[in-house]
Amino acid sequence: MSAQAKPISEVIEDFEQSLESLRPSTRRVYVAGAKAAIRAACLELWQSPSITDLLASIGKSPTEKRARISPFLDFLGDRGSKQSVSDEEIAALRNSVIQRLAKQMRSVKNPSITSRRDTALIAALCAAPAKGNPRKWPENCLKITENEVLLWDASIEEAVLQLYR
């Protein structure tokens, strides 16, 4: 058995533990979706496939449309892919998203409030991904002075993102 291979029952327990912050009813729906996906893939809880094999089996099998399996697939994907993408690649991707947002913001004369909000949320996720959901951040994490914009005490370097103060 490889380091990643463990019984599916343990994988489901780990998945359920990762959902602790959610309401019990939501947890039940997501765990039921995970079990439905496993049943549809003709797998048993005692089996110990690797995460990659488990994802492949679930991907090949038809799952009931009402089953909520995307949280389980996301959970498995995170576990299987952590080793495959380097921190430098992630930072480069975040930077390219911010650059693209900056380019788009320069081309729009009068952006709507919705567009500004969505752009700010995406930029915030790229600038501070470890801080979680930007909608839950305290207001004091963003500090705006005459000379600079600070997010979590880190200066925002992209000038165009400072335009909409």
C-alpha cells in the first residue's frame, strides 16, 4: 500500500472532518454525495486505491445528477495535486491574473460597481490566498493612505489597482 493509498472509508472520514466548519445538514449532503460517487464507481469502502485511481474511477462512472459530488472531487483533487504544482508556478499564475485584471481595468472607462467588486474579490484572492474568503476579512485588513494601499500590511504594487480608492 503506497503512502497515499488508504481505505476509502478513511478518505471519507478525512473528507467529513474537512467539512467541520459547515452546517451539519450541509455536511450530510456532501458526505452522501461522496458515498454516491463511490457506489456509482462500483468501489467498496474497504478498498484502498490511490487518490489518482479513486478520482479516475469516479470520473469514469455515471453519478446520480442530484448527488453533490463536486466538494468531494475538490477535496480529492487538492490531496492529489499538492505535490504537482510548485509555489513558484502558483505565484506566477496569481501574478498573471492580477496583471490581466489590471489590463482590463485600464480599458474600461466607467466600470460598474458589480465589476469593481468582482475584480476586487479576484485580486484579493490572488494577493492573499492564505487568508481565506475575502468576504470574511475584517475591514481593517485594508489600509489606504495618500501614498499607498496596504492589504494585510503588504503594499499593493500594481498601480491600477490603487485607482479605485
